[in-house]
Amino acid sequence: MGIDCGSVSVKFALMRDHDLIGKVYFKNRGLIETIQQGLRQLPKAK
């Protein structure tokens, strides 16, 4: 899993054996809240 936190956006990527299996992107509305939202949504992402 990778998380890229910037001042404007937070991006999440989930990989398995060099294959991207999920990704999500959110506008940064507060780092902790945005990371919590991303961790909830990432398992549902394709």
C-alpha cells in the first residue's frame, strides 16, 4: 500500500505482486480525516 499526502490531495494505491489492484484519490480536507476516509474506501476500489 502506498499513500501520497500533499497539501491539495491524498492518493492511495494498493498493489499485489506488482499489480495495481486498487486506487483512490481525495482532496485533502485535513490529513487524518482524509487518510481515514481513504483507508475505508481503498478495499472497495478497483
